[in-house]
Amino acid sequence: MIKLVPRIAALLAAVVLGSSAASQEDDIFSFIPDGGRSLLESIRSEGLPADFESALQSANGDAAYWRDLLAKAADTAPQIDALDDWQAQTLAQYLAVRAPLDDPDVDLPRDGRDMALALCQSCHIITVTITQDRTREAWLGTMNSPSHIEIKTTPEERQLLADYLVINAGIPIDLIPPALRAGGASY
């Protein structure tokens, strides 16, 4: 429940602000938290400390390793310091699977949000996925079930998607745009 409080406040603010501005209706999925790819693109656009950029291109570590590097880089990079806990956790999980990143000028590989929107929605409404608060093992169990195993993903992508959903799913239904609640959470 504690992990939901900042996220709920941010999502509620986004829903309230989004409902008052017609220009923000462009992305009905904006309530779904950013994934590691878009978080990295955002902080990279403001320039990263050289040692952190070097680590992105050469280091291979688990999520704890990347959390530690992010914490150290936050001292000199305001855009990293501005990440909240779930964003830093999301980015660290992404980097644990995707790093090292070969070329900073090449498009980054897809993240958990990208996969949830592209893959989960290919069979059912996104609400089915993003409202569930489940463990990593439960998500991996679903992804490895007969009805999901045919989805073209690598084992690493399945882990990345599961980690993204553990951190970012469990969004309360009242924070979901009404258009995405239609028909309920069914296949």
C-alpha cells in the first residue's frame, strides 16, 4: 500500500489535469507510468554525467547495481535527482536487463510500458493488465502460460515486463480513463 501512495497522487493529478485540458486528451494511455526506455531518454536529453553514460555503454549489473549508480549520479545530475522512487526502480530494472547499451545514438530497446501497450492489448483491454497488483512470479506464470507463451518475446523481455508490472501496475480502477473501463476487465 505504501508504494501506491505517491503513484496514486501523481496519477490522480494527471487525471484531474488531463481532464481539464483538451490538448492532453491525445494520449489516453498517459496515466500508465513511463517505462525505463522513456525515462532514460528523458534524463539523457538533459545530458548525463560522463561516468554514468560510460556505465550505460559498458556495465552489466543487476537492479541494485543500477540503483546505486543512479543514486551516485543524482548528486551531479538534477534530472536523475528528480526521479521519484518508482521511476528510479523502473529505470534500474530496465537497465538490469538492457545494459550495456551499445550506441547512444541508436533507438533504445522497448521497455515494460511499450510491451504492455503493444502486447497485452493485442488480446484484451489494457485495464486487465494494469489494474492487477501481482508478484513477479505470478506475472511470469501468466506470461509462460499456454495462452501467452506464443507472444513473441525473449525470456529477458518477459522478465523486464514482469518487473515493470510489479513496480507500476495495480493502478486503481477509478484512476483509469472511463473509456478504458468499458466492458470491464475481461478478455
